Amino acid sequence: MTTSIESRRNFLKATGIGSVAAVGSAATLMSEDVTAASPQVVGTTVLPYPTKAVGKASAMPINAPVAFNYPDADSPCVAIKMGEKTNGGVGPNGDIVAYSTLCTHMGCPVNYDTQNRVFKCPCHFSQFDSQNLGQMVCGQATENLPRITLNYDSKSDAISAVAITGLIYGRAANII
């Protein structure tokens, strides 16, 4: 019986030492590859978002959605001039925001409710706050509505879409 216990002990020692050596070799190889790569911030990705004109700030009606597609023709969005300074807003009064109109729950098109200033999903009743970065208020959705990053050019009064915060429903990446 002593020999079988010693055999097992020797086997475990040998495989343990072999595993440690293999992990050490892999770590050395990985560290060499990492140092050869260009330096980047771990966990971030820079996507080449296009710039798309949305409209003139002075021409936008207050509390009425202005439809556009971004970053491509298959991505419906709206920009809204809230009429008062808004979290994440741009423009001369900091009151223009934009969002994807695809619900983050199952991709149904959301509608903007002008009275309550929320986006409502008619499929499963999720609601998103237009004045608080598209935050999910209630319903089946678990993510905020993707927010379109806008740029305001004071010289031309132009509003442009330049990026997206959040993932458009049904995509692995916003840029296809």
C-alpha cells in the first residue's frame, strides 16, 4: 500500500511541477508578444465613427424629435432640442441630445413621448429618460438607450453626430 501512495505522490509532484513550468513558459511568451505590440489602454477600442450632419441648432423645434440615421442607414436615431440645459446636451444652450431609437431589450423602435419627455417601447413597455443620458426608467430593458455623441459648431450653428455611447441593439459593434 505504501508504494501506491508514494506513486501517487510522485505523480502529483511531477505533474504539478510540469504544470508550473508550462504556465511560466506561456507567461514568458505572452509577455514578449505584449511588449512587441503597440501600447494601448487595456479594455478599450477606438472605432472610426463617421461625422454626420444632423441639422442647425437654431432650426430645431423645441421638444420635437428630429430623425436621422447614425452611424449607418440601418441605425435610426433622433435628436431633440429639450428647451432647457440637459445632462449631456450640446448647442448654444446645452439642450440638444440624441439617441438610438432601437430599444435595448429586443430592438423594437421606441417612440418619444413629448408630454413626459421619455422614450417608450410599445413592445415590452420599457421607458428611457431623454433628459438623463437615456437612462432606463422601467420595463424589460436592462441597458440605457444608446446615446449619440453630438458636436456643436458655434460658427455654423451645425449639430453633427460623431460617436455613440452604448451598444446599438443586435450588434457586436456599432461600426459594421
